[in-house]
Amino acid sequence: MEEKRIDGHRNHSIILENREKLNVSGVEHVNSFNSETVILETVAGVLTIKGGELDVNKLNIEDGNISIRGTIYSLNYSDRQGMGERGTGFLGKMFK
């Protein structure tokens, strides 16, 4: 089944089951992951997933899908602009 595109972009969805199984579509890039944090670039912005014992079960960047198991504590979106700018915190502003 082919995913429909709107204005040239993939659709984005999140399905969370019992805070233990997370499926995300519209994933463009996985920035980093470990057992406590997964950072994804999606068509809707950067998604940070925090939890415990997180495990990436399935990953298909071509289709833009990822499946994560573990205990999900939070899901947080941020803009892509903030990810590319290093040193924009307190110290970064001091040393500009």
C-alpha cells in the first residue's frame, strides 16, 4: 500500500499503544537513539521520544516508518532550525 502525499510531503502519524509500543510514520532521519532517548526528524519537525528500555524494533527510512518498544515517558516536538544550530544555549551566546 503506497502512502499518500500532500503537497509533496509524506503524511505523519503516531500510534501509541499502552505507552509500550510506538509506531511513527513520516520519519525522514534518525538523529540518535539509545535506551532512554530517540530523536527523529519527521515531516512535522524534530520528535524527541523519552522513555525507559527503548528498543528500535523496525526502521524503514525509505517508507518513513519506525517502531519502538519500551516504556514511553514523553513525546516532544521542536523545530528543525534548532537542531542545526550548535552553541545557541547560554554558553554559545556568550562566546559569539
